[in-house]
Amino acid sequence: MTLFSTLAEAGRIRIAHYGMALGAAAALAGPFLRGAVGGAAGKAALGATLGAPVGQRRLFALQRAFTPNLVTAGQGIRAYDNSGTAVVTRHADVVEVLEREADFAVVYEPRMRKLTAGENFFLGMQDGADYTRDVTNMRAAVRRDDLPSLVVPLAAQRARDIMAAAPGRIDVPVELGRRIPLHLLDRYFGTPGPSEAEMAEWTSILFWYLFADLEANPSVEARAMQAAASLRDYLDAAIALRKAQPEHGGDILGRCLALQAAGQPGMRDLDIRNNLIGLLIGFVPTLAKAATQALNQLLERPAALAGARRAAQADDDTLLAAHVFEALRFDPVNPIIYRRAARDAVIARGTLRAKRIPAGTMVLAANLSAMFDPLAWDAPEEFRTDRPWDQYILWGHGMHTCFGQHINRAVLPQILKPLLAKDGLRATGPLDKGGTPFPVRFVVEWPAA
């Protein structure tokens, strides 16, 4: 590359980022001004703006342009030990952080051990023999070929049944988003729980504690410890009951016990229980949240909603999925993925944005920002259904990509399909998280047929 072409490329990069930043600055100027002079009401309004997905996207646009890799001594996350915070916003750099597992490590182990009363789960492990053994075991139990033959039909039928009984309106997170994954806990995992309500409550607070309790709220921890004890007791009893039966069955729990009977290492009762705890935590809350937030984004875009409706009515699952996951790009389940620097490291080496990140720094890899980087995404502000699946960073990236991403990819469109097929679909009010990380109420309605 010549000096001229290098300078031209640098200019193109600056124009792309500054163009998005200019639009973001114009949109945020009013809220920031009201926050500065409007007293408590103005500050509350500013907080609401910055807490909304569109406000976050605009803030990230500013950072990508001016401070794409920001390192500070402040501790933005208190739930896990760290000595500072780095925020990484460009697509290439977010991917780099998530791929360099030896330099930027997962941090969940201390809290995971509290939930299991002693043991770790592979989501909290670095690459090694235990990680490889446990992931391999669970992949033998949670099989990719289950998706078309078992998982999708179960999810699709349950969604159709729920919608057939809905009286022209439905509270999406409670009556639809949670109920399909809870149904799969029964029919596919083999762990229905004492009740759907208890399993929903346990998995939600445990997800909150493990991934979203960034300020280390004592109330959240107390509730999580109670839920973890209840879930452990339930799973211990379920494993014992199933082992006493002549046939273990073909669900995930049954397959785990079959592996145990065959002498597979890492499949003691305790290992099975702890691996199931990890899978359950990431399953129900994730799917319910993703379904609700994707639907909300579609409802905000009439043309996209119309496209999703046509795909659902035509039984075009591929096109429907493209609409759902593009919608989720605008408000992903996790807008950041955090790691901790295991040693001094440099990211974006050889570029003007290169940054040294000291050991112990919590690194916030902003996947929401990465999915709007104009250098990696064509027309990122547009809603498009022709984007390649592997470009999205919805379920993480690298070694610790969400174990259930393939189930999520298959099931999420099926949760929404019979609802999106309705004509005249509209929200009766805003999506409400009720002070939690999850949607707790989002009512939509449609005209009677």
C-alpha cells in the first residue's frame, strides 16, 4: 500500500466515523442540554435517553469517532475484581478482545462457584482440559441434529397453541417469551422444575446475578443465593429420580446419565447438575428477553414489521429469521461483553487507536457498537435482511460464544412467528423492565379476525 493510498484510507475511515458522530451529536445535544439545566427532571430524562438502545448507539458513535479505545482508572463494574475499565467500540477491536482469551479472560468463576456451592462451569473457565472435557460432554448431550427433528417442532407448536388461546392481546415476555423455553425445559432438557413460575424466577435472578449485577447489589445476591440453593436441590432430586428408572430417556438429562453409565469422565451427578445449572441460567431469560426486544424493534419500524409479517404468513422461516435477528442487532440481549485483562496487553496494535491495557483492567467489548461500525457494516443504520449471520455478535464471539447460540437461532423466530403473522399488530405501551435487566411487561394487541 502506497503512502497516498494509506492516507486516503485513513481519510475514508475518519469521514465514515465523523459522519455518524455528527448525527449522533445533533440528536444528543437536546437531551444533554436539558440534563444540564433542567434540574432533577432534566437529569432523569437524560438518563432515560442514554439508557435506551438508540441513545446507547449514539454515544457509541461518538466514541468510535473520537476515543474508540478508552482506558480509565475508574471501576465501572464492581461485581468482579478489577483495577480499571477499558471500553472498546470498533468492530475489529471488539472481535480482537473476544478472540484473545489468554489475554482477556472471562471473570464469572467466583460467582459461578457460589451458585453451584463449590464447582465452576465451563462458561467461567479458561481454555484447558476441564473446559474441553465439559464442553465436549454437553455437546454430546445437546445435539445440533435435535434442532429440526425435535426442538423447532416443540417450540413452534407451543407458540401456535399459546397464540390460538390469546384473546386479541398478549403480554409478550410473560405469556409467550418465557413459556416456550420453559416448555423446552420439560420436553427437551428433562428438567421442568417444580413449576414454570419457579423455574422462570430462579433462572432470571441467577442470570441477573451472574451477568447483569454490575454494581454488586446485596439484594440481588441474597435472592440469587436462595434461588441457587432451590435449583440445586431440585436438580439433585431430579437426577436421583431419573437414575432410579430403568430407562433414562432421550432428553438432555437422560443423555447425560447415559454418558455417566458408559463411564465418561466428568459426568458424575455433581458434574451433570452443575452443567445443567449453567445451561438453564442462559436459556430461559435469554430467549424471553431476545424475543421481546426484537419484537419491540420491529414494531418501531413499520416497513420491517410488514416484511416480518409477510415472511411469517408465507411460512418463510429463513426470511423471518433474517428480520428477527436484524431487529435484535438494534437492541441485543447484552450490549457489552466484559472480560478482564490477564496481563498487560495492547489492542489495535499498529494503528493510531492502539491502546495498552494494564493487567486487571475490566474490558468492555461493546458488541452493540461493533454492529454499527461503518467500516465493518454496510449502511449500519439501515434495517437490512441480507446481512450474513456470522457477522452478527449477538451471542458473543470466540471460545466463549454462548453454548446455546444454535438453539437460540432456531427457536427465537419460532417464538415470534405466529404473533408476527397477525395483521394490525401494535404495542399498547412501552416495553417495561420494571427496574430489572429483563422485560417484565410488553403488551401487544391485534384486531379480531
